[in-house]
Amino acid sequence: MVMLSDDEAALIKAILIALRGIKTQEIDRALVILSKNDRRQIDRS
């Protein structure tokens, strides 16, 4: 088992709470936008 400092534990908890608030649809939309951006960069090369 890994021991975490109080600061590390608080940071992980904050990240998990933030992730819980993100909706799956928003994540999917972000992935589509990033994929389009990746394709544009490849086409320019």
C-alpha cells in the first residue's frame, strides 16, 4: 500500500470530485474536437 501525505490525498480527492461532475457526453464531445484537430495537423504535414 502507498502512503499519501495529506496534501496528496486532498489533491486526489479534488480530482475525483471534479471527474465525477463531468458528463460522459461532454467527454465524448471533447474527444471529437481533439480528433478533428489531430487530423488537421496531420493533413498540414
